[in-house]
Amino acid sequence: MKFMKLGTRPDTFHTQEATRTVISETPSDLIIKINNITYLIHKFPVVAKCGLLQRLCSNHSSSNNNGDEKIRIELHEIPGGGDGFELCAKFCYGITINLSAHNFVSAFCAANFLGMNESTDEGNFISKLESFFISCILCGWKDSILTLCSSVGVSEWCHNLGITSKCIDSIVHKILTPPPKVTWSYTYTRLGYNKKNHRSVPKDWWTEDIADLDIDLFRCIMLAISSTCILPPPLIGEALHVYTCRWLSDVVRDTSTSDNVEKNRQIIETIISLIPPDRESVSVSFSLRLHSLANVLGASQVTKAEIIRRCSLLLEEATVKDLLFSNYVPKVDDNGQCLKVDDDVDLVVGVLESYLMMWRRNNNSDDDHVENEQLLRSIRKVGKLIDCYLQVVGRDRKMSLAKMICVAEALPDLARPSHDHIYKAINIFLKEHPDISKAEKKRLCRVLNCQKLSPELRSHAVKNERLPLRTVVQVLFFEQEMKGSKTSRQGVVEGTLEEDEWQDEMRSEPKERPGSGDPMRPWTQQKLRRSESTRSSRPNGKEDQKMKASELIKKSIVESRRKVVVHKGEERGKS
């Protein structure tokens, strides 16, 4: 940071009961009131360099015949407040002052307000400040950023005086400089990064420094950068991510007591509007986090719709951890157990519905085989993601059955080539919610297709006491159907082999001479008749399969009911 030293006299201002006085043998004859602070100063060194004070003092003297009376002036509207006025007053007295990026804005705005220009006095304060601004502040990286940070309270004055635009142009010019040519100091505090071990400057070296700016100034810089089309979209997205972490990392769900709700809402809406249109500009985890923050802060419907659309574009790249939203703040009930508010499920449903709408539109409008293969892979990746997500949220005892069913049934049947993951999710939910009724269990299990379960999970489902009896019967029926189809296929293969063997024997049998009678021998005819009778007596495969399956299902139902009766009898005997 660069400094400029003006004046040579020692500081003689002192404070006494909210009054700033200059130590001098000459009594003060000018009283300046700024807010709650009173300045007792002298007209001779100050008024000579301040055009505004000259006019006010001349008007006061003309209205009063007694010129020895002290003049009282109120300057409550001076930009920069008392600090800016005191810097100007010290310059008039020749007291030493050190100008830097921290106090330049207040001094420059106050000097312009007081009229300390060249027309009032040669070598006045404004000319000194302009030289320092051009030669030092605009040439430095952090000086320009600090100047913008200090301009928040006097933004209108800085805009009119050109300070804001010149600082923004200087910052943007430095950001667009290729990293190998960066020579100025920068702040980069990422984990795992050590400047001593890295010879090259990271591409996102500027993101942390500009994250200290107000959202309006940050927006101006990002718009200026995006308009040049020089930086890649992921780098702009990284700057948005750093700014979000800087200002919205402490946002909680209960925002009713926060004084910065409106400011945070403005930040989240601005961040979402600044995201480049390119798909790879921001990660899926960051997009989903913005979606959650927009919901918590009550962003506008347009903002929510835009971030939901962006999340749906990246949903197939997400993980279960991304869908759980890192900004969740746990709550504890009266028993000390952690409760999770299931509002996040509604956010996931919104993203999933947007994705499915986009997927159906692309699937209907594009007949290309390659594109259809990509769409199929995409929907199946999303299907697996949602089923694994249900396995996690199903452990939450505050998770409602209606939301569980809503998410499970939202996916089309094409998204689940296997129902193993959704079966696990249903089993976990039934385990954590033992109090739901039989009707609710049946309603939940409707989404389950027993034919798409792996053999291991079908075996588990047959023994699963949490499942409704109807689902168990469906699993048993399908098991028997699978076994029956295997048996019938095996019988067909055996019959085919027997017929092939008989035909081979027929081909190998020598034929009789013409006119000798029947060409077939008696034992061959007997074998043919025996083969035909065997085939005619063999039962139909489908009918045999259905009979076996129904008998087994009846036995299993009777056995389960018998166990229930015995269990109830034992309980009555104990009582």
C-alpha cells in the first residue's frame, strides 16, 4: 500500500467532551458543527483555502455588524463526515497528514464539498489528492480495491467524481492481464496452496480480493469482465463461488432475527444473475447450494426458476452429498435427538421435475440413435442418484410418507433397470417408521417391481417382515414363475434331445429292399409309439408352473398365519 505525506507541523488537535480544538495562543473564531462533534478552529488558515467557507463567512459577516463575533456553521451533510473535514482542516494548518487508500475517499469528497480547488488557492488540496490518486492508487492492485471498499458510504459522490469508474477500469485491466505477467501483490489463501512452492500465479488469483467489495461494485466488475469474453466461464463461476462463500457462509434457516436478510437476498439474486450461460461455468454442488440459499432467503420467483433450471442441467453429475445441501443447520428436539427439516426434499423434487420436463422434451424431439443412448444413460444415472438419495433421507424420522412416495414415483419406469436401490430405500424407511399403517405400506410398495429385483434381494424380500403380505406374495409368485420357466425350458431341451436321438437312429437304420414290405422294423415302431405316448402324457409347462406357484403361495400364507396365531397364544399365556 502506498502513502503520501503532506504538511510538516505536528498535530495540535485535541478532544474535550466531543469538541475538537486546535491548540493555539490565538482564540478560535470559527465554530464548525458536524453531527455530534464541534470543531473550534480559526478563520485565517482555513477559510483562505475553502471556497464554501468563504461564502458562508461573508454572508454571516454582512448580516451581522459586529465582525468580532464568532461564526457558527453547521456542515452535517459533508461527505466523509468529521474525518474528512479534519483532514482538510489539517491540510489548511499545515499539520502532517498521511494519505492512503483508506482515507483518500473521505478526504477527496470532503475537499470537493468545501471547494478546495485551484481557483480558490494555488496548490490546493484537490490537486494534491488527484495526483496521488492517479500515480499511486490506480497503479496499485489492492489500493484500488481498498478505495472502492471505502466508497460505500459516499457512493454517489464517488460516482459523480469519477472515482468508482476509474477504479473499476483499473481493476478489470489487471484481472485481464495474463497470469505470467502479474507482478503486483495479491491475496490467495486457499488450502494447500503455498506461494513458495508455486512459481506460476494461479488463474483465479484475483477472486479473493474482489470478494471484499460491496455487491453492487462486485456486479459492475463482473459485468465488465464478462463483456470482454476473454476469461473462460469456469473462472467467472469460481469468482462467484468465492464471493458467495465470503458473504453467505453463515446464512441459517431461521432468518427472522437477522438484520441482513434484505442484503443477503440481494446478494443471492445478483450472484445467480451473473452466472454465465455456459453449462460448465459452475459446478453442480454450487448450483444446488445457490438453490437452497435462494429458498432460505426468499428470493424472487424468477431467480428461483433460473437456478432450478441450471440445477436440472447438471443433475446427472450430482452426488447424494450435493443433494443434502451443506448449509443445513440441524435442530434438536426435547429429547436431544437431531431433527432434519425435510424442506430440502421439496427442493430436490423441484429440480427433478425440471430435469424430467427437459428430458422428455429432448427425448421426443430428437430421433438420433446416439442422442437417445445418451438420454437413456442420463435418466438412469439420475434414477440411481434419486434412489440412493431416498436411502439417506429415509433414515430421517421426520421424513413424511407423502414426500417419500412423491420422489419415488416421480421417476419413469425407464430410469430403473433394476429396483434394488429403491427396495433398499423402502426397507430403510419402513425400518425407521414402524408406526405407519398397512395401507400406507401398500401405497409405498406400489412403486416396487418385484421382477426387477436381483435374486439376493428377492430372497431378502421373502423373509422381510416389514413388507406388506401382498408384496411378499408377488415376490414368491415371481420366484416360482422363474423356477417354472427354467423347468419348462429344461424339459423342452430334453425332449428335443430325445427326438434328435431318435432321428439319428432312424438315419442309421438300413432300409429294406423294394417289395419286401414295411421298411421299418417292429422294434423301431414300438419305440416311436412309446415316444409319442410319452410326449402326449407330459403335462403343459405353464399349467404345471401355475399349479406349483399357487400351492406354494397358499402354503406360505397358511404358515405365516399359523405363526401369528401361535405368537398371539403365547402372549396370552404369558399375560
